[in-house]
Amino acid sequence: MITYRTPISLDIPVLASYEKDLFPYSPWSTAQFKEEFAGIPKTGFMLVAESENRIVGYCAIFLPGATAAADVLTVAALPEFRRQGIARELMRQMERWAKERGATSVMLEVETFNESAIALYQALGQLPGELDALAITPRRIVGQHRQVGSVGEHGGVEPGEGAHPDGRHLDQGLH
């Protein structure tokens, strides 16, 4: 059974270790995780998914202030736990947190080669089916600002993916 909880500082080494495997091209450092933890709960939200007391997924979102757009920073699931609804639930929880704090919309970025994450974000309404409407660079797709409040109400695939608007960490596959 998958359960969800707020991470604690003792989780940082585990999360940083996962980063090296899941995002080898630009993993978050221990210092970056500490920085994200510092914003909780005022401007940031993080959540971990667990199975049998083992972290199997995590996410982070940043909201600079009420009436602003929230930025999905990362969504990740360990390979052996993908396609079990973890990323979908993490996205739902992040959006709920952002909505409760007055976010006007949620935005994300994803690597263009991350087909599983793109499929998930399309299924959740974060990316349109036709990607021509988005800003696409050689490596990134910048998702549209989507009004908060409807993650989890759409059908579709469930990979486990991620995004990071400030460029520190963009998803490469099913996280």
C-alpha cells in the first residue's frame, strides 16, 4: 500500500540519493533540498510517497505568493513503482495545496524526450494534446498555466515524471 506524508529533514539524504539515479544530468543537491525544505509551508510544499516504510516517490511545488502561479518543481517515482498512480496523486496533492493558498494556476516544464511525463501531464490537462501551442525549446516544453482545481479528474496514463521551472532539474523519464 502506498501512503503519503510530509518529508522530514532525515529524508534529505535518501531524496538526494534518488536524484542521482533519477536525474543524472542535473540532480538536486543536498543543499537544494534543504533550501526547498526552508520554504515549507510558507512558499513550498513537498510530499513523499512510501511503500513499506521506503520512500518510493516525491514531489515539490513553489508558490511565491497568493494570487500567483504555482510552479511544479519536481515529481518523481522510483522505476519499480511507476504506473501505480503515485505521480497522479502527488500532482493532485500539490494542486490542492496551491489552491488552498490562493494560487491562480499551476505551470510546469518537462524535457521534450520525456514522453511518459508528457503523456501524464496531457492526461491531467497540464499540457494540451497539440504541443504546437506551447513554448518548445530544443530540450524543454513549457506547460501552459492551467487553472487550479481539476487534477485527478481526467483519465489517462500514469507514469511518474517531473518538472522544474527554474532549470535546476527537469525530468527525463518516468520518475
